[in-house]
Amino acid sequence: MTYKILDIGKASAGAKKIEWAWQYMPSLRFLEDKHKANQPLKGAVIAACLHLEAKTACLLLTLTRLGATVAACGSNPLSTQDDICAALAEGGVNIFSRRGMTTEEYFGYVRDVLDFKPNVIVDDGADVVATLHKERQDLIPGIRGASEETTSGVKRLKAMQAEGVLKFPVIAVNDALSKYLFDNRYGTGQSVWDGVMRTTNMVVAGRTVVVVGYGWCGKGVAKRAAGLGARVVVTEIDPHKACEALMDGFDVMPMTEAAKVGDVFLTLTGNVKVIDKRHFPLMKNGVILGNAGHFDVEICKPDLAALAERVEHLRDNIDTYVMKDGRRLNLLGEGRLTNLACADGHPIEIMDLSFSLQLEAALHVFTHAMPPGVHPVPEETDRAVMESKLAALGIKLDAPTTEQVEYMKSWQD
């Protein structure tokens, strides 16, 4: 195997983490058992850019066991776990990443992965797809298709499609019911608070939490905050989502007002500068700032640095910006994904669903000809993944009777 990692000697520790995760991923195990004998990915060369932790490792190793050659890089410098990278290298995955990599190193690793001349891409944030289109268009004729894991990535891909520059099919895994209803809501909802609480060791109950963006991720974070005893304030630009937040029992106000009352700010919009120089001067001393919107652009770090007198580091994964008036604003995980930079990401059982969809998407694009553009996960695939999950949990569903099926097809009483 080819690899660029920190220390291959960490492989044993990484393998133990992977073994722990694998036992709680019944859907992915079911799909591996279902497909393994046929080796449906034989001949596939898969380029993956994902958060390199134990659950992701289960997916990458499953892809190799189904016949694929896999080259992977980490999608975030603070979510990469060096022991997982080492275990993957020993397990047969070509791996390129290290925790704390620079931006230059990151894109160097993306290029390393593209050097394998993939025919399938599994992306998280669309950086591999975007880099290929900008720098390696010679590879486009060999690409059968890709899949995308995140809301932010799907937005980028749809922008590429709108401009007419997306040259191959991409399945929007993020938009599947089995993904966003569970990964975005329950996964983000729990893992963000895992990151906040582990990193700060502070109580949530009684605090005012400002949730910036009330999409599925924001809904999950707000619901968990309320469950932990916080007062929740939502800021939004969409009137329907704002009304939904209001009817869910949360206060809704502009960021210029929320900045004055918040104790904890969590951004989940996928947009840029949703907290910036307009808001930092209004904030109370000691606030916590965290992002869960994929890229580290939602909380404007250049503005924060420009307003600060100095930056202190009193605790891992916390940068304390000391303002000229003495206020201290605490940024978690360098403004990167709080749930991955400061914790272990989504719970295992949640990622079992998402990675089952990624596996099925990779199989679909490798074995089916599709036109360029962003495509939904096939409805039957989405449903089958959820059915396998429920079956693994021993949960049975009712089936409609023939009469009920026919009634639902009819327009007459």
C-alpha cells in the first residue's frame, strides 16, 4: 500500500477502535455479507475524501473487501485520527492524511488520491470533485460517478451543475431520507454537544444557546440543547424555518440581538461570515463559539483576530481571543466542525446508515450509466437501507393489504 501518514506504528490502537465501531454497524455488515461473494466493485478505483475516524474506516475497508482499490484522504485536519490512518494503511487502503495538516498539505493529499486515476469518487464537501474539475480534467472521461455526503457539498455541486461545469453524475447521499432525517438531525444534534461538553467541561443547563440556521442540523442541535436545560435562540434568514423554530418553542431574533444574550453560539448554515465583526463587539465575556457547518468560514476568524488584543490557549481545542476591553471569546476547534474537531463525530449507529448509503451509491454509479448532474439516491435503495437497519434491531413493520394498496391508487371513493 502507498501511504503518507504520521506513524504506521499506531496501527494496533487504530484497529481496536475500528473493531469497536464495526460491531455496532449492522446495516453495513449486512450489505458486505450480501455483496461479498460477487465482488461487485472489482475493477473500481475509488477516491475518497472523508473524516478519517473509526466509522469511516469501516466503510473504506468494506469497499476494499468488495473488490475496490481505495485511495483516501482526510476531509478535515482536526477530524483525522492518526491511529486510524495507520490501521487503514495496514488494512489495504492507500491513505494520505495526518491530524493537524496544513491547507497546503490537505490539497496535496487530495492530489495524491487523484493520482490513482479513480473511476468512482466518495466525497465529503466536494473538494475532490472540485479539484478534479479545476486541475485534472484529463481524468473526467474515466469517472463513472461520485457520491456526496454533506449539505455543503451538495450545494457546491448544484452550483457547478447550474453553471454547466459538472461533467459526471453525482449521487446526493445527503438528500436521502435515511441520511438527513437521522444523520443531520440526531447525529449532529448529539455529536455537537459531545464536542462542546468534552472540550469546555461546562454545564449547558441554564445557558442561552444561539443556534444559527434551523435546517435539519440546526433542528437537532436546538432540540438537544433544550433537552440539556438551555434556553434556545434561533437566528434564520428563511421565514418558513424561522416560523418552524418559533412553533417548536424557541425564541427567534436577528443575530445582532442574539449576540447580546447568547452564552454559546453554534453555526449550522453552510454559509460564510454568519458571525463576524458586526457581532463580536456585542457579545458577553466568556462566550463559546462553535461551528458545525462543514467549512471554517461561518465564524469569521480574520475579523475575530483583528478585534483581539491577543490569543490564549488554556485548554485543548479552545482558542481564547482576548478583546481590547478585556472580554474573552472562546473559539472551539479553530472554527472547524465542533463534533469532529472536538469529539468523535456522529454516533456509530447513525453513521451506519449514512455509510450504508455511501456504499450503495458507490455500487450504483460503478454499475449504472448515468448522465452528468446531481442525482437523488434511488428511492428503493433509500428504503432498503432503512429496512435493513430496522431488521437488525429486530423491529417489524406492518404491510398494507391488497385492498389498501388499491385504495391508495384510486381517485374515487
